[in-house]
Amino acid sequence: MFPYCVSCKGRLWCNLAKCPILEQHNLKTRSLGDRFRENREEIVVSPPGIFVSRSYPGLRLAGINSLGGLSSPEEWINFPQDRVIEERQEMLSVFVNKKDRRSVLELQEGILSSSKLDVEVVFEKKPRYRLSFSEYEAPTGAYGYAKKYKLVENPRVEKVVEDVVSDIDMKAEEALIDMYQKGVSVYKMAELFSASLLGLKGKRKFVPTRWSITAVDDVLGKKLIDKIKNYKEVENICYFEHSYAGNHFFILLFPGMYCFEQLEAWKPKSFWSFGKLNIISDFEIGRARKNYADNVSGAYYAARLMVLEWLYKRRRRASIVVFREIDESYKIPLGVWLIREAVGKALEKEEIKFSSRDLALRFLEGRLDLPLDEYLKKSEVFKVLKQKKLTDWIC
């Protein structure tokens, strides 16, 4: 296998047409039975989402329509991964022809909705089933190609969403920040951005789903970094942890200048590891990084945003290190939402406070499955933390 799979995670650094690891886990045999009896269907979805493939210039557009009970990551995190996979099997991807302007507009209108919608779809032929996985997007189930995609009712649109979408003089970045400050979810913003509904007139375009998710996390994260790096540092070392679906998160906040680092350890029997331990990392020191976090990728920006939110609410600054251990019980990739929601769950808990770095690391060492020294060899932020500050020399 390609030696960088644990960093690539299906991004095709190997130049193959498809990722062989993901392909062997994609389920192709399930029958749709009588779910779709005819090529014409009226379905109730809550609310529609969008998927934009990443293959420029031939982008493919699909409405993501939930036929199950759980429709959002905020709900998924409260259920076992098997239940999430079951729910995602009930997702119907309806691909529309980009040249069919009417169907594209209907798809975009559906994205605006904040509530359930009736959608009429005329398929070219009966939808097929293929449960597909990605480290970036959530799993998807059945798919079909539409001759016609039409909303049966008008969508209900939140005013803040309506305002930014209709403002053709507002840059996409400004729109994202405005919605964030007014409480619109990160997931909604990513869909609006992906669906070519934000930005200046003449500059709007469809953005691949995996890029839109990370772009939103990055824009919002950079805005928060500009604010928190001028706040007072945290008074104590703070520790948090949470586990979900074989993913174990351990978060340490140290007094000091703003830094962020995420260290990921894929255990020998975990999804991308090929029988050996792999530890990867990305970091930034003093300011937001300019180049993409190629190793940890989208998970880096998702985790960073959640910790930055915690600090911003408390008007505090910190040097942040997130440890993620992934074991064999993480059966298949579920998407970046898992990192965002699991880190959020960790930060909802009351922090454990330590007065010294040695005490904090000793405690962490007892919580990790892997040797702490293996992480410290990879860490750049811990090198910074070891450096003495001017105040350390003053008696």
C-alpha cells in the first residue's frame, strides 16, 4: 500500500482513480427493495442538503435527502456509530444536471430551508444503492440521477440566511462571519457556501463539499484567533477528554502564547494504519497557519474551531494541544463532523485543572493508550512550552 495513506485518507495522493481502502469498505450489494417503485417519487426530506463532487472542472451536484430520523451531526454524536451508519443508509443523493438551470435553482432553494420540505423527483431510472465512506464527508447511501428536481412547497428561510444570500455586495467570508455571530450552524454555512449562494455578484461558484467544510472552519477559526491572541492567558493548565466510536480525544490548554497542535495516533489495527503505529501532526505557533494542514487535514480545522470557541467565550488565550487516538473499533470513516462534535462534547465537561506541566503530563500519560514520549517526539508546541519566559527568570 502507499506509505502515506494515514495522511492522505482517500485524497488520491497515489494517483489511482479510486482509493482501494475506501473501495473495499463501500457496500454495493444491498437491495432497495420496494423503496422506489417508480421513476417518479415525492419524498419528504428534513431539510435538503447538498453534495458537490471535488473533480474540477466537471463538478457534479446532488441534493442530499434524509429519509431517516436523524438528519444532523448534532444528533448523530449521541448515538453509536452503527446507528449513524444505518441512518446514513437512508440518505438519498439525487444528482441533477448542471445544465438544467431550473433543477439547479430548485436545489439551491431547498438548501435555504430551515425545515422539512416535500420534493418531487423524476429519476432517469430507479435509484441504486452504494454506501460510500470518506474521512471528510459523512457516509451516503442510495443515489439516482434526476430528470426533474422540484420543490413541492416553498422553503422556510431564516432571516439572517435570507439577508446574506440576497446581498450580492457582501464577500463570502463576511457572510460566514455574520451568520456565525448570529448563531447559524457551521453545517448550514458549509452547505450555503458549497451551493454557490454566498459572495459577490459574479464571483459565486459551486465549491466541493469537502473543501467548503474546511473553508468555513478555517475562516471562522482565523477570526477567533485574531481576537483571543490578545486576551489574558488561562490561569491553570486545563484538561478535557471524550471518546466516541473508537476515537479518543485528550485536550490540554496551557498558559502561554497562542499555539495549536493536533497529534493523531492511528493504532496498528485501525482503519488507515496497515498493522503499524502511525502518528501524524500539524501545528501553528503565534498565528493561524497559511498553508493547508496536509497531515491531519480537515480534522485539524474542526478541532481548532471548537477549542477556540471555548476560549473566546471565556476571553482567554492558551497554547492548545489536541491528542487523538484511533483504535480498531472505528470501523469506517464517518466524516469530519465526528471530530467537531466529539471535541465539543469534551469541552462541555468541567475541566480538570493542574498547577504544573509535569502534573498534567503525568495524568495524561495515564489516560493515553500509547506512550506519551511517542507524541512528544512529534510535537512542535511542546518545544515552545519548554522555553522559559522572561517572567520565569524573575525571582
